[in-house]
Amino acid sequence: MKLDFYYQGIPDKLTKYEEKYEEIKSRYNLRDDQIAYIGDDIIDLSIFNKCGLSASPQDTRIYIKKHEYYITPLKGGEGALRGFADFILQEQEILNKIIEEQLKRGDS
């Protein structure tokens, strides 16, 4: 998916997630409302409250689902991140353009 960064398996998640969030925000000169975040654990709630767009996989706990904006149609590990990315691209009205560009590449 050509991500600039992806963090997984971080020990001391609560502290490290907050640090990484602030690091990314600073590195890319972003405001909270410009950041999308996907998570499925109780420690993600503090970042859900900060970021502009939050999501969780379809199979996350109900008490987590109450606090994010978007619930992916797929479970974690089964395409939830791709589904969230597609949702963002569709809302920006650029998903179809990307799909068409990829199909044209196949015609070459």
C-alpha cells in the first residue's frame, strides 16, 4: 500500500503510540484533524480522541466501536486496513481514478 510508516508489535504501547503519533504529526507538519488512525484495543482510545478520523476492524470489541468514526467491513488481519484506505480514497473522490489508472497500466 506504499505506507510511509507502519508500526506494529510495539512494547509499552500506550506510551509508544502516543510518542509515534506526535512524531508523525511533527514530521509531516500535520494537525490532529488531518490524521487517520486505525486500532482495535483499549489503548487506542486516547488517539481516537485526538485524530481527525478513527476506525477499527469489524471484529473489535463493542466498547471500542463506540468511540471511532468508521468500522471496517472486514476483520483485523483480513483486509481491514485496505478497507479503511479505500474508504478514505472514496470519500476524497479519488478511488475510481486510482482504479482506472491501475487498469490502464495493465493495458500497456
